[in-house]
Amino acid sequence: SLSFFFSISPLCSPSQLSSSIKQSKVRFRSAKMAKMTMLIAAICLLPAIAMAVRPVAEPFVVKGRVYCDTCRAGFETPASIYLHGATVRLECRQRHSQEVLYSAEATTDETGTYNIPVKQDQKDRVCETMLVKSPHRKCSSPDAGRDRSRVVLTSYNGVVSYERFANNMGYMMDEPMSFCSQLLQQYELDDEGRF
């Protein structure tokens, strides 16, 4: 086959032709290696680039409920009612300085449920939901200890879901309802909510 090539190309000597073939093979291998390197780099880096460039609109939704403790028991009972129109605030603070870095508010629906979308991962910030305003005039005193709820808003803790549930928060009725003493007996509590 080389003799055929020499008969066609009388200007090339066999040593030049051999050198040219070797250089072509090296260039071909280099080009093939470069293509493989680019392909591997694309496979490894493309997902990371896509995640970095893609805007994350609402990575988390904080959910919870607001109730009225009609018996002043200090916790939810079958007599508790869920408040429609209660205002709840989410605040995320810097862990050391306590500076508020993120804040959002929501209003409860007819089931007393609120949903607060959160725009970004809050990493190691301390985030809490808290009661702001009750729609019920006679049930507007926040229940101490149930007036706020801490919630973790980061994806670096192993939780897969982007829905984060806060503990239910409650207001206390100004005066307990008439049937409450009977209800509280089931819990072995007196009218003031003590054991």
C-alpha cells in the first residue's frame, strides 16, 4: 500500500511519509484525548453550573396553624377553634448578633393554616414563626410558650422535603367557655389549667 502512495506522490520520501503518518497519529490521539477530556469535564461540571445559574424561586414553604384556646388550657383541646385571618410572621436572625436578615408575613385561611414561602436557604440562621395579630377580639392574648415556633430552613440537614412544618401557635380566650371545666376534667386539670 505504501508503494501505491509513492507512485502517486513522488515528492515524498518514505522517511518523510513515515514521519508524517506518526505526526498524524499523535495529532489524532491528542484531539481524541482533548475531546474525551472536554466530555468528562462537561459531564462533571454541567449539573453544578446548571444548579448555580438556575434561580431558586421559593425553595421552602413554612406551614402551620393558629388556634384559639377557648378553655385557657395552655394547649390544643377538642374545644380549640382554628382562626381564620390571623397574621403570622417568620423571622430569620443571625445566630450571634440576632440581627433580622429575613422576614415574611402570612395570613391564615379558613382552616387556620398559613403558608409562608421562603426565597432562599437560610443556612445556620435561627428562624421562628410568631403570632402577630388575632382576628378574634375576645381571643387575642398570645399563649406564652405557644406564641412562637422554631423552624429549620436549610437543605444541609438531611431533610428532603421543602415543606417545613412549624408547631401550632395559639391565642387564649379572655374567659373560658362554660363547658370547659367538664372538658378539663378529662385532662385532670382545674379551671386555670393546672394539674
